[in-house]
Amino acid sequence: MAQTDVVSLFKEPDGGPQLRAAEAPARPSSWRRAGRRVRVVVTHERTRIAGRVAVRHGMYVVGGTRVVARRAWDGRTAARYERMMRAAEAAGNMDLAKEWEERGRAFRAARHQRRMDLLTAPQRLAKGALVGTGATAGGLVALGGVMAVHSGELADMAVPLMTTIELVHWLVVFAGVVWGPAVALAPWLFLAAVWAVGRHQQTAPQWALPVVQKDSGGPITPSVVVLALRDLGIAPLRNAIKDMGDAGAGMLGPIRIAGCGVEVDVLLPTGVSTEEVQGRRRKLAENLSRHEHEVFITIPEAARTVRLWVADSGALDEPIGPSPLVLDDTATANYKTGRAPWGQDLRGDAAAISLYQRHLLITGLSNQGKTASLRALALWLALDTAPEFRIGDLKGVGDWAMFEGLATVLIEGPTDEHVMAVTEMVEEGVREMERRLVAPKGTTFPPLVLIVDEAQVAFMCPAKGADGRPYGGTKAVSRYFMAARKIHNQGRAVDVMLWQGTQDPTDQNLPKLVREGAHIRASLVVGTEAQAKMALGDKAVDGGAAPHKLRQGLDKGTVVVAAGDAVKVPAGQPSITIRTHYVDDEQAVEVAERAKALRSGVATVSRLAVVEAVDALEDIAAVLGQAPRMRTQEVLQRLAERNPGEYREWTPSDLKQLLDDVGHGEYKTDGGRMHVSRDRIARALEDRAERREAAGR
């Protein structure tokens, strides 16, 4: 019934039902179809191409008009000389400024003389026209007289004059015929002229230019650099360049060829910070007709200066060639005086790195060449027979398998058990370091290189030892963390080195104290600027180091190395970017075999014999002695006296964590101070002994 009532409301007078309710959606539907058609037309590639063509040629006309107008203005005024003079003054070249001032004075004097001459021009023009007309008429009459004498006809005397009058008549007729079309064509000829000027000067926006022009790269000239800086969108910089005019290149140092690109120093005007320019790297690269990864901005020692390195278009996508380790099968290494051939810098020069008494940290995202870059250094060092290698590969896919027979320890695997073995390997390195430190003065030791690949697995490991201390973590109770810290603190003095490779750095999987303890800090591509600072340090990243700007997947093996004495860095730069040589697994095996041939034979074990680690519970019980309880701070002090190397860096929170893990917990006395109970420690030791006995059964 309700449906019938609704239909009846829309009946026509003749009684025929017209379901207008059903027809009503038709209009919106047709509108949607029309909208879709319009959208398809507007977004079609042909429409985009037509739009770019229209904008391009329109801007050729506008820009050409601007160029022609500026040239005309410069020709009529002293503006050009003023700009040149200001630019010379800004650059501090006062002799050149005086020269342009003299030229401007001479130009103004000549212009004044021309204007004075215009005051007497009408009289001189009238006099000249009168004299010219009289002379011309006299000449024609004389010519007619000569013709009359020759022909004997007096009428021939007027022939030259009448012929001239007839010629003038036909010239006037021709001008009257041509004048109309010429006036009609003049604007079009002007537009064609300014279009040609605009096209030659490329005054259209970059996005509207044809592909062959937009992506060609082109040479880097002073004018190109100045225009690129002007269009960065920094108002003080734009205004300063505008004041300097075409001579804005006074900001630029010499443009030098630097490997597969060019390098130039830019002295920024006052009011413009280097940080502002660094923050617009992508826009600067696009203004220079380059991709972002082809432009590097660093901060040299000179104040208010940025150093631009601009690659030749596409040059960084070309491979750099094989490693010298592969090319020269007679190559050897020298730990003390040699440098490992790691790759090439952006200039195309060989980049070699010294490994003598230096801890190393290399980080980056997964599958970007971290292991290959780290392994290449170890392969070079293996060609020196002196160093001993102990390697923990916490990935366990065979990347370090070729060191079987080279390394005295080779642990491969990602499980907690492998982390325990690697931790024990590093702790044994600590004990070896301590033995060397107490050796008689003058004793020499062979270099010991501890390598932990995928170290983040060790830091994130949740496993705990029998005494309740965790293997992973970032506190003083963490066994791996403390072992790494101890080697960083004193290992260099006795040639005990720690090399670590880790991925995707965070404060949890790469503690600050560990990353800052490395002498060589290198980073492949990382995800964020914060991670870049974790990898290389704030100073390097603030100075222009940008591993977070590398292209994931495309810049494999490209590392940014923080400045230091291990690798030669251009003066004033905080970092250097190195494209490392790639040594594949097959080539790595060949190099490793050559290294094995230089040695007398090395027996490799999969893990060290387990050395009983310090027992924190037993040590706490020992320092408590017969005292029923002892303040927490006093316990920490006595622990540090008992074993400085192990407990010196413990804090009250570290002790609390250990006691909580074994079920002891601290407690407060009536005085409000935290104490440790001897009875509770004794019960914790008894419980642990029972658990071990039960596990043994």
C-alpha cells in the first residue's frame, strides 16, 4: 500500500504512472559519467603532454620578453655597471670595482653627450635636408645638361629629374601596399623573436622542458650553480643573489674536477645558514638537473661555507670494478703499516683504510652489503700472517665459512646458544687482554681480532646465565655489553681489536657506549637521520654525512665513514663516502685459500671451551661475610674492590636487577636505606643448587 501511494503521487494528469523517483538518480548517474569522462580527459597522458607544451612555449615567450627587456634596459642605463661593481665589492676585489666604476662613468658621460646632441638635432637635420635636396637637384640638372649636350635635345635636360620623381612615386606606392601587412605581422614577428630568445635561454620551468633537455644533466657552470642556489626558496639568499645580479658567481670558489663530478665551495651571504642549504639537498639537486643521490653537501672549515660535490649524470650508477684482492694473486697485507683497499671515493680515487689498533663498527639496513664490506677488510688482513681471528657470525648462513682454517674460533648460528658461545668468545678476549696488560713491559703480542657479525642479535638476546646475569641487554649486568665495553676501553693498547657489524641501529640493539667506542664508524644506507646519527655521531651527520640519503637496494656496498685518521678524508670534511669493492663468495674463498697458504695451518673450533664466568651471587655472599645485612652501596663498593674489571661499572639498579632475577629483592630498613640480606642470598644459592641438581638428574 505504501508503495502504491508513493507511485500515485508521481502520476501524470493523464493517469500514466511516471516513476520519477526511479528517474531521479539518472541525472546524478549521468553527471558521474560526465565527470569520469572529464577526469579521464584531463589526466590523460596526451593532455599532460599538451599542457606541458603549452606552458613551455608560453614561458619561452614570457621569459624571452624579460630577457630582451633586460638587455634593452642594460643598453640604455648604467644598471649593468652598477651590478658588476656591487659584485666586485662583495667579493672584496676593489681594483675590479674601481674599473667597473670608471666604465660606468664613461658610459654616463657618453650618454649625456648624446642627449645634448639631440637638442641641436632638428636644426642640423633641416639644414642637412635643405643642403642635400639642393645638391641632389643641382646634380640631376647638371646630369641632364650633359645628356642634352650629348643628344642635342634641350628636353633631355629634365629627364634625370623626372625619372627621380617617378622613382619616388613608385616607392611611395610600394610602401602604401606593404605597410598594412607589415603592421599586421610586426607583433607576430616580435613574438617569434622573443620566443627564440626564450628557447635559447631555456626560460621555461624545469618540469615543462622536454625529457631530452630535462634529464641531460648538463655541465656545471658558475651561472648554473648560482641559479640553482637562487631558486632554493631561501629568501635572504635569493635577495643577495638578486643584488649581485649576473655576477652572483662571486660567491663561488673555483669549480674543480673531482673524480666523476665537480666540486665547488660556496660562501653564503650573511643571514643564510649552512643548515638551511643542507636541508634543501633534493631541491638543489633538481635545480642542478641531477638526482638527489648525485649531489653531496658538506661543511668545510671555512665559516659560512658549503662544499658542493655534483656527480656527472648517471656516473654513480656505474660499477667501480673488482677489488685489488681479486686482481692481484700475489698481494699481501701489513697490519701495522698497510691500508686495506676498500673501494673508491666519489672522486674515483682509491679509498684505503688503516686497521692498525682500531676497533670497527659498520652498520646499515639488512641486505645492503654490510657483511661483504666487513668481510673484505678481514680478507685483506688475513694476508698478513700475524693477526689471529676469532669470528662469531650470528646470521649463520655461511658468509664466513671460508675462514675455516684461518680463524681459531668460528661460531655460526642465530640461536641463543650461539649468542652464549659468542659472548664467551668475547669474554675470553677480555681475559686475554687482561693477561697482556699485566705482562712485563716491552712484551709484544700478535694482533687478536674479534669479529661479531649481526651483533644486534647478541644485544637483544634474552638468555641468562646460571647466576641470573643476562647475556644481552645494555646494562652493566649484561655479559656481552660489558665484554665489548672492556675491550673498547683497553684492548687497543695490547692489540686486541673488536669489529662489529650490526643492522638497523637503535639504542636497544646498539648501545651508545658501544658505538662510541669504535675508532672506525661506517654506515651503509639507514632508514632515518636519527639512525644515521647513531651510526656515525651527531657531528658527522650535522656536517653533511648522509647515509639515510643513500638509495636502499641501489647503493649496495656504499658506506659513509666518519672522519678519522684511519681513512684519508678531504680537509675540512666530516666524513667520506666510499663505494666498496664487492668480493663475492667464490672470490672470497680464493683469497682465503691464498691466506691459508701463507700460514702453517690453523685449527678452527666452533666454540671456546666454556670458562666459568664470575658468579655474582657467590661474590655477594663473600663480601657480606658474617654480616646479617649490608647497605646496597657498600655491597657495590666491596664488589668493585674484589673484582674491579667486572663490577666497577655496576650501579644500584644493576644490583637490584640481579637480586630480583634470583628472587632475593632488596629491602628497606627502618632508616629508609636499601639493604642486602645474607640469609636471602644464602637461600638464593641453595635454590640454584637444587635447580642444578634437579637438572642433572
